[in-house]
Amino acid sequence: MLKLLIVDDEQIEREGLQAILNKGFPTCQFAEARNGAKAIETAAEWQPDLVLMDVKMPGINGLEAIERIAALLPMTKFIMVTAYDTFEYAKQALKLGVKDYVLKPSKASEIISIVGKVIEDIRLEKTIDAQQREEKAALRKMMPLVEADVVTQLLFDRVHDVHISDMLQLLGGELTSEAFILLVMLSGETQAEAMYAAVKGKIHQTESGWVGAMSGRQIPIIVFREAGKTYRSQAYSLVQQLLMLRQREPGGELRIGIGGPYTGLDNVKLSYQEALLASAQMGPSAKQRFYGEAEADRPSSSDKQGKESEKQFIEHIRQGKWESVREAVMALLAKHDRQQTPLTRSAQEVLERLWMIARVAGEMGIEVEKPLFSFQVTQYEQLRAETEGLIGKLVSCIAAYQSSVQPDAARQMKQYIIENSEKDITLEGMALRIGLSPFYMSKMFKDHEGINYIDFLTECRIEKAKKLMGDPERSLKEISFEIGYNDPNYFSKVFKKVCGATPSEYRKVIFGHRNV
């Protein structure tokens, strides 16, 4: 029910106007104000949808009252009521955003027509606003499901451009945002699920970024750069808040690697690699480490080429390019041998590379024993032999795990998506169902099926939509909900991206062919 406030310093004018409007719009509520000051007071309390404002009144005039009410209630509409000799006031009012004006005197039919048009605008605006609130509520409900998957896809794969733009809008980020990674690692004593929930709660409370799925007791967090703060001060403040969470878990510890900031979410995986490297180079008593600090402590790899080599090393591990991994470790060892680097330092750097293999395996849910040399090496020949043996053991363990779970897991995942595509499917949920790491499942599915799981899910939904569009009794809105999209506008964008036409255009083609 719409509320109309009539403002005029003449009582007879107020009552006459209300009588006309009450007859024309019987479902509306009405209130009156005898001057500008009273209008402002009444509007603040009653919050009318439409104000019919006289121009000339003693004290606060109509234009002043409009400005002050509009500042309080930006959605309220205004119609000026004015005599012919104050027409210039009406023109000035239109510049303030007043929707229309009524001249004194006017026929009742003219007043009804003018007010009726503004009321229709208000109703349309309210309808659109209600739809937008409904859509936002549906998207907020999806947010916990979307967030972990977006992080996983950004760090380990790719996200369909339609999906990423809408998900970013939902989650409050931009493709060009500058961001960095915090990689939170939980100790063996920590209750993982409780700590994961606490970390997510803290990040959401601070509205600082997105939390990815936990895998191998590691939690990746994409943190968006905050204006007015340096990268290090923002990272340090957030890290300290996260470290405080460990007090809730007696005996549990958090260790956090921090990657550098990068512009554009396409590059955020580089920050993840740095966070992973920083965590691998963290001392036994350290609680956090910036990638820059790790590099400063290791002059031999401080050059740009060395940094890129380390990041490529991580990618080779994740992609399962084991020969390249072995060659990289042995090349490092050969370099130290040529430069006559002290054996203890060489052994430490080699171990860091081997620990990196174990850590990346852990993020994929593959538990491998942390590699250590079986005895104190005294010469490079022994170090080479020990290193070859540890690499072989790591690779064999990972390969055995992959060969035993990949084919069946990929089949289960594909079948589950096909049968349940209309549901809120997430990588994290499927990982729990099948018992694998979300990161590992994402890579495994693409390796076996040649397609990203989100794109495969989209294909399944669009195929169902095409079949349902053949039923003229179903609206496009109903179809969008039935195939798993809570937002019809989002469904339309995805459909057009996949099919090259909007759902409405596609449907016209279907029905056009049937009529031939």
C-alpha cells in the first residue's frame, strides 16, 4: 500500500486534493502537513512514497522541504503543486528531481492522470527492487558454496569467464583487484574442521578476502588489498588475528606463508606459489613468513630467474612432470657441487625442494612421509645418491595413489554431476563425498575428461534447459530454477555464452520450426 503526503498551507486545498486522490486511488494511505517544517517531520516518521508539495508556504518553502526530505528519503518521489504565477518554481523543482507538477487550479481528471503516472513508476520501481532483493538473497545463500570453488579454480585451474564475473560480483571482488595469498597450515594436533571454521569466520568478519577449501591441513586465502594500508601492514595485521585463533585449540598451532601482491586475479596463483615457498622455508619456531623474507635469507636464489625457477618447480610437481622435477633437483645439486657450496647448505636446499614435493602432494590429499636423509652425508656423491632415492620414493608413493583412485573417482564425479546437475554442486562437497582433496579432484577431472568440472556442470544444465524449453507451459524463470540457477539473469548470461543466443531467442527458433 503506497503512502501519499499532501503538503499545503491552505487546509481547504489539502482536503480537496485528498478527496480527489482518495477517489482515484482508494488503496493508498494519505497524510497531510500544513507547512514545510511539518512536512519534513512527518516524512521522517511516516516515510511516504510520494509527496505532493505546495511551492509557496511560510517559513520553509516547498523547494527547501523537498531538498531536506530527499536527503532523508532518497527513494521518495515528489510532485509540485503550484499556481500559474509560480511556474518558474516548478521548473526549478524539476531540476531537483521532482517527477512532475500540478497546476492550480486543475481538473480532477488531470490530477488523477499526473499522479497516476508517478504511482505507476513507483510500483514498477518497487517491483524491480523486490526482484533484486530476492535475487541477492538467493546469491547470498549460494555464497558459501561458491567461495571455496572460486578460490580452488583461481589457484589451480581456470574459471569460465561468465562464471568468474558473476561470482566476483557476488563475492565482492574485481578481475583487476590486487590480491595476495595467505597459506594457513595446521599442525597435527589441531582439530582441523573446527579451526577451518574459525579461519573462515575471521576472514568473513574482517571482509578481507575469500577462503578456499581445506586440503592436506592447508587453507589458502585470497586477500584483497586494502586502500590506505601497505601490503605488509595489512598482511601482518590479518596474520596476527589468525594466529590468535590457535588459543581456542590447546596444543594446536598455525603456521602461515605469505605470498606477494599481484594485480589481476589471473595472476593470484603466482602469489600462492610464493606462499607455498615461504612456508617451506619457515624455521621450526616461526609462525609466519613473507616470501620476500625467504628470498632475502637465500642469496643464491634472489635473482629473478631463480624465483621463476622455483615457481615452475611447483607447477611441475602439481602437473605430475616427475622427470622435470627430478632434473630440477639434481641440477641444483650439480650447481652447488660446481660452486663448491658447503655440503650442509646444499643438503638443506635439496631438502627444501623435497619437502615442497611432499607439501604439494599434501594439498592434493596425498599423505607422504616428510623426506629426510637417512644419515649425515659427508660428500656430494652420497648426497646425490640419497636425493635420487628420496625422489624415487616420493614419486612412487604419489603415482601409486593416483593410479589407484583416479579412474574410479573421475567416473564417480562425472556420474554425480550428470545425475544431480540441478543441485548446488560444489567441488568441496563432491570431494567429501568421494574422499579426495578438492584441489586434486579438480585437476584429476580435467586430466581425465579434458574439461573443467564447472564447464561440464554448465553443459549438463544447458542441455537440460534446452529440453525443457520445448514445453511452452514452462516459463524461462521456472526453467532456470529447475536446472539449478537461482538467478534467471545469470542463467541467461551463461546460456548466451554457451549457445550464442539468449534463452528467449533460442525458444523462438524452436517454436518457429514447429510451426513450419
